Amino acid sequence: MRQATLFLLVLSLALGAHSLSAKKCSLTGQWINDLGSTMKITAVNKNGDFSGSYLTAVTATSNQIQESPLQGSLQRKNQKGQPTFGFTVNWTFSDSVTVFTGQCFVDKNGKEILKTMWLLRSRVDDIESDWKATRVGINVFTRIQPE
């Protein structure tokens, strides 16, 4: 009798855990990265397209930093809640463009995190200077909670 009760308890816990739904990661909202740059992503449409704005906290130019537009795409085929995405930022204050690619994760505490890698392409005067025109890096974004 005791073994049957234990078996039923384990079975019910396993079935109950299976029915729990994991939190899905959503790109929509405001984010801040490890360098203090912020971005705002508006709603993602049914095709996975989105837009928003990016305000960098760092720059290699002496120009005044300005908010810049971003355009992106979310992989909609992944319905598991931790989707991949990519977006482009067309900097309004310099002759450069950055492309980001990454994945939206929900950690074990339910916190949403964007892990990204980027390529920044700056304009150079001639092909001989091409070697210094592209930079690469990584950023980790966390959601800015509304006040």
C-alpha cells in the first residue's frame, strides 16, 4: 500500500510538472546592456518584424550621441519561448551601421536576458583602410522594469 501511494505521488508530481508552462521571452519593451546603452523595441508583428530605437552609451566618434532607429526580425518558427533574432541600427550621428544577432533567454529565476553579438561597420576613405572598418563585440541586455 505504501509503495502504491508513493508511486501515485511521484506520478502526479511528474504529470503536474509537465503541464507547467515555462515563461516565454519577449523582445518588446525597454532594455539596457552591460555598457549602459538602452534600446526600446516596439511590438513584434505576426511575421516577426519589429522596430525601435537605440541610444548608445559609447562611441568612437566625437559627434554628439543621438538616439538611432533599429529594424529587426525575430525567428517565429521557434515556439519554445527563447527565440533568436537580429536587428540593424543605422546610427544617426555617424557614418556607421551595426548589426546585432542574438537569442532571448529566460533564466532559472524568470529574468529575461538578451545575449547578443554585433558587427559595427564604419565608413573608411579607401579600400586600403578596409582592415580597420569593422569591429566585433558582445553585449548582454536585461529588461528595464517600468517604474
